[in-house]
Amino acid sequence: MAIQQTEKVWHNGKLVPWDDAKIHVMSHVVNYGSSVFEGIRCYALPSGPAIFRANEHIQRLIDSARIYRIDVDFTRDEIVAGMVETIKNNGVWPCYIRPIILRGYGEAGVNPFNSPTEVYICNYPWGKYLGTDAEQGVDVCVSSWTRIAPNTLPAIAKSGANYMNSQLIKMEAIINGVLQTAPLGNSVLPGITRDSVLQIARDLGMPVTEAGIPREMLYLSEEVFFTGTAAEITPIRSVDKISVGKGTIGPMTKAIQKEFYGIVGGQKPDRHNWLTPVPVKTKQPVGV
């Protein structure tokens, strides 16, 4: 999906024109992948736009920077305020928000400590990551590539370098009526949407467990679905050409989907305070 340009980008505390948000080809991040980032959605509610779990996303961003020893001059609250300011100024929602912290232009060589830290936030319209029909199910296969081990790169950090290897979304499975997800010790990112789904499942009285999921169990599960900011909650109807359950969205996935989209759409109460409102003049969704 092509990026649609908006008016301003937040850079180190100031809004700059979109076309001025540039870095040098010899910046440390270009040569060595030294960046951490987040992907966040802002939804259109009847009351106006609201960012989903802004504080949790930015806390993970700052934690990722700390793991990679990147000093950040802004607090969590200041970066959250920067997201609100960017959306309010650009007047575009629903949208995808990309905060990124990177090492800029300073010194040649792998040693990162003499390269300055740059913080950017941009937002732009973005629809369904896996297509408009994805809510009814997608067909997937198991990758032949192995996920990075925790003693190679820190899997808990959401860094640009990790995404040379990792998939952007994660699988959850329903086995014998139990929602099962891989534990963080299995080198998975501590997903914000994953955490939201586990909370929703508990709210709905569903049993939840964190345990490793062997490949064979994907073929035997009654239901399997993706979670992620981009994928949101996407049912999987087949794995390696083997149908999951009846090959359609299952009842537990449908119930979790309904609750999730009800909260982010404003039809259900935000009982966990997951939404950060953005003050705008009009409450109607606005495109570029």
C-alpha cells in the first residue's frame, strides 16, 4: 500500500514539512540499521479520533531504545503529545502513526555513540493491511526462516534491524477451547495488540495460556488468528494448505474480533482506558 503524503512530520519536538523530513545517506541508521520504531493506529470514533494504546506503544519504544543504548531526550508523555499534535495538525484520520528513533549523521564506523539521536513522528492513511476481505480469513504458510534467537539480537526490542528477519505479525491458536499464545521467552515481541487480545479473552471468560505452539498444533487447532497493529485481528483459514477447523472464522475469534472492533470503533466502552483522544475541530473522518 503506497504511503499517502500528509502535511507535517514531527521532528525532535517541532513540526516540519513532509518533504523536509530527510536524513543523509551516511547516517548511522542507513549503514547499520540503528533504529527503533512503533506502528500505532488512530481510529475514528463517533466522538472523534483516538490513538489506540498510545502510552503502551511509546513506553515500548523507549524501552527498545534503552536496550540498544540509544539516549532519548524526550519522555513518554512528550512523544505521546507529539503524536496528538501531528494528527491534529495534519487533520488526517483514521490513520497509521509511525514514531521512529534513529541514530543520525555523525561518524563513520559501527560505534554508534558519536552519532546524534533523531526522533520522528509521521501519520498517514492506511487501511486493512491484509486486504478488505481479511476479516473473514487468510491462507498462510509456515516460513522456512527461523526467528532470531534471544542471544543474537534482543527480540523484545522493536528495532529496524530485527525486521530483516521477523514477521510483522504473530499467530495465536485456539486448541481444545483454550486460547494459546507463545510466551515472551520464545523470542516473540511483547505485542500491544497481543496483550489487548489476551485481556479481551479474559474479559469474555475464555481460558488463556502461554505455551509454545509446535507447528503440528497449527494443523490441529480449531481456530488460529494473527494479531498486530497492522493485521489487527485476522482469522487464518488454512496453514500450509491445511484447513484450520472448518476453514472459516471460528466462534472465539469472532467474539474477540467483535469486542476489539467495538472498543476501537466507539460502540463499546473503553473500560481499560486504551484510547487517547485527539482534539480536532470536526469529528468526521478526514482523508488526505
